[in-house]
Amino acid sequence: MKKTEPAASPEAYVAALDGWRRDLVESLRSVVRGAATLEEVVKWGHLVYLAQGPVLLIRAEEERVLFGFWRGKRLTDIESRLKGSGKYEMATLELREGMTVKSATVRRLVREAVNLNRAFGDPTLAARNARKGE
């Protein structure tokens, strides 16, 4: 796997994409940014949205776009295609060429994810504290 420099900004991240991945990331990004007040950054090589800690990510890969939520395991009643993995209650929706997610669903996911961070704080701190208490 070749190492690439991370994009300097969210705009540069999107500009580096092409085809269906760019179209999908632009669409998701637009709905996400309109759904809630979030800080948008490039972190870990992809788009990350913050509100009292990380809320969600958009990551374009060669064959798919991942739309993930740090507390996504709590959001599967909104979008059943979210698949849990990793730590922080992470769950991700894997989108491949031709797949979509309704704007209304994206808005609802974003708003509920932000509300979860408001209620429970930064999910990375919660996971760190849980490990310390073991």
C-alpha cells in the first residue's frame, strides 16, 4: 500500500476524488453540514466532523465510501445498514457505486449523533475512561 499525504483541507480532500465517489462525498458532505453545527476537519486521512468530540466520518476508498458514526451502534434503528465495528460504539454504512442513502436519513443520523455527544460527551474520552476502570 502506498503512503499518501493527507489532504490539507476538506475541500482538497473532495477535490482529489473523482466520479461517483466525489459525487457521493459531495452529497453527504452537503447534507451533514446543513444538519447540525459541526467542525469539519481532515483527520486520520479522511473527513471527520466534531461536536464535543468526534461525531462522524466520511472516508472515500477505491471501491467504497464509508459513512461512519462514533456512536453508530445506537443509531441502527434509524439506518439498519449501519454495521458495528471497532471501539467507541462505532458503526459504519458502506456505500458502493450506485448505492444511496436518503437525505432525510442522513440529517436524522447526524442530529441524533450530535445529541448523543451532548448527552454523553466525547466518545473517545468515554472509551478511555471505561478502559481505566477495568
